[in-house]
Amino acid sequence: MKIQNIKDVEKFFQVVDSCKGKIELITSEGDVLNLKSKLCQYVSLANIFSNEAYIPELELKAEKEEDVERLVNFMMNGN
């Protein structure tokens, strides 16, 4: 799934932390980072913000359907 225009990064990671299964960030180089890991969250943010001031898009893979729904709800409603 592609996520776009994340304005509230803190809230985004709260939603990721509330997910039941694995949430993985797939980088443009094809690397896969486990976003449930705090270390990977910090590394991914540092990489994103060092390359661009604006995050046009992230590609995520969610293990559970309920987590996909949770992430889609965040993107549509901000909660």
C-alpha cells in the first residue's frame, strides 16, 4: 500500500504501534524495515528527512487486514 502526505508523523507512528501485525516500510532501494521497531522508525525518519523536506509517498506492507484498515483510516481521517 502507498501512503501519501503524512503531516502528523507522531500520530502516524502511534497508529503503526497500535497495529497487531508487522508493518514494513519498503524503501525505494527495495530494503524492508520493520516499522514496529523504534530503531527502524528513527532510521527511516532520518533517511527520509535527510533526502527531502517533503515526503511525497511511502510504501508499506501490513501483515493483517485489520492493520490495513487502521492505516487507511489514519490516511483518510487522521485518526
